[in-house]
Amino acid sequence: MKITSWGIIGPGKIAHDFAKDLALLDPPQQIRAVLGHRKKTTTDFAKEFKIPQTFYSLDEFIKDAGIDIAYIATPHTLHHKQALACLENKIAVLCEKPMTINLAQCKELIAASKRNETFLMEAMWIRFLPSITQLLYFIERGDIGRVVSIKASMGFKAPRDPDSRLLNPGLGGGSLLDLGIYPVFLALLLLGKPDTIKAIATLSDEGVDEDCSILFQYKSKQHAILESSLLSQNEIPAEIVGEKGTIKILNPWFEKAQGLELDINDKGKIIYPCRWAGHGLHFEVAEVLNCIREGRISSDILSHEFSRTMISVMDDIRKQIHVTYEMYE
């Protein structure tokens, strides 16, 4: 695998996990530059991962970093501007979820990717985890028959800090975009885009959703019940129910799951443990590198179309729960 020069935009927690997981690839990937907002966190990040260049201006980063690909891990509302600047300068992009704050922004990034013939993928990293690969294998093998329902939720008790990005509408705050995207992703992966969406939420004083409950319904008589919350801790496995049995992705189902519990009707349960090195972000990187090596601008596994569908569904949910990010709409 060719060594690729990376630039990291946003040296926060997920970027730390990402940088550590890059070292698990063979050969390890090179991080040539980091772009940050605060000097101390940026220089500390560069020192920890032996990154030779630090930047505090997007324009200078684009012009002088000399990178092949940018990993964007900033707050949601910054993704569009940063990703677009990279694509217009033919720098490949792996952008954290949600890739954009709304469908219009997503369409613009996809158009820029095509126009500049430059790779773009949303960093929905769980799509590439062994746990999800194993889940799809069981379903495609027919172990639980036709899937009829999905139940998935994600929640944790967020600190009551109005300046936190989680509650700040200026940074795309709320449970849906930060946490609810995982259950929504799972339902779209297994059942596709729903025919009907119903959603309710509790809004904060700042106007973002503190929790959100979603129902997907399908004309094929399938459904998904999805939840996200910044009000309470949630340790519930994701449950996929089929006509012949059930699969549970054990907690934490949305990252390094303990395992998969396969329960075939009248045959009992089997637990398949999940184990892998690191956090698991290197699996999506391997897909990115493979696509770039083959000269593709998108992944077949997590396509531009999937990202476009996902954000359009999120837009629909936000409309129903009356959450808007006015300066970005």
C-alpha cells in the first residue's frame, strides 16, 4: 500500500484516535500537516504525532501543506467550507459525519468532487468495522430471514455547557447530527430510504434537540425505531429482527462492539465476539487508499449517493422537530 501524505483539519478527540489508527496500516501513513484553531492544542497534537507542519489558516494549509488527502474532524458546520476548499484544489477528502449540515451542501461537495475528479467520502467509519461486515454476512446468508424491524439508539448525558458544540446551534449542535446519525445509518444500510418518516424531539433553550425519537416505515411492511439523546446514558444493543430470528449488535454497537448475538428461532443463541486492534478507523482508511489507488472519486461501499440519501433523511427529521441552523440553511 503506497504511503500517502495526510493533513488533519481539527486536532480534537476523534482526530487523536484517527492518527493512532493510521499507524496500524502497513506501511503506516504519514501525517504531514495539522490545521487547528487554538495554538496549544494544535502544537501539542503535532508534537504527539511528530507532525512537521502546523497551520492556523485554511488558505495557507491548502497552499503549503503539500498533502495528498485531508481528514476533516472539525465541528459539523465547518465541514462544507473546508472540504470544498480541498476539493477545488484537488486534495482528496475524508470528512467526518455528518459530511455536511444539509442536503444542499452535500450536493455541492459531490459536484466539486466530480468536477475536479477528486476523491470524497464521508467518514462513517462504522460501515467498515468487522462487526458490521459480520452483520451483513449473517443477513445476506439468510440466517434471520427477511429483516422486518430495527431498533437502535445512542445516548449519553452531555455536560450542561451552552458553549459545548453539542448544544451550540452555530456548530450544528443537537443529538440527531452527532449521535442519531448512527441509528439512521444502520436503518438506511439494512432497509434503505423509508417511505414515511415520523419524528419528535425535546428542544433545548438554544433550539437544538436534546433527544430525538424517529420512526421509519416502509411500504414493504418493515420499520425502524431509532433514538438519540444528550440527556441520558444509553447502553442498549442494536436489534435487527427477521422472520427467522434476531441479531443483536452488543454494546457499544456503534463502535467497538463486544460481539454479535445471533438468535435463530427455536435453535438458541450464539455470541460471536468482535476483536480488532485500535479504535477501528483504519478500516475506512484502507478503503479510501484502495479507491484512490484505483483512480476512483468515490467508494462503492459508502457512496456519494448513500451520503446524499442520509443527509436528506436527516433534513426531513430536522424539519419535523423544528431544528434549524439559520446561517447555513
